[in-house]
Amino acid sequence: MNGVELCKKIRIKDRISIIHALTGYSNHYGLLESRTAGFDDFFVKPVKLDVIFRAAQDAFEKLARWKFSDLGLT
């Protein structure tokens, strides 16, 4: 299974997860395929660690805003 297939399976089970793609091979089609599959962001190797850390921090902040209790979905 490749990353796109995995992302699609995760999206079926957990619609509000945050999923990032990290690839060593990039082209316009790959980016579009990743977005269509449900990735929230797309990084091409080599990527600087500060970019990855910032993306992770943003994801945790977003999840904190999406707490079920805050949405009345407990």
C-alpha cells in the first residue's frame, strides 16, 4: 500500500485527522493526487526540520480547537 492509499483508508475511518505527505518524488500530478486523497499538507524531501515542526505544531493547535466537547459532539 502506498501513502495515497493509506491516506484514503485513514480518511474513511477518521475524517478529522490531520495527515501530512512527505515524498522524495514530486510533480504537479503527485501534489494533486495527494490533495485529492485527503492529505492536509505536502512536503518534498529534503525538508527542513523547522518546517516539519511548524506543521506539527499547527496540527496540534488545530486539533485542540476541534475538541469534540467544544463542538457539542461528546
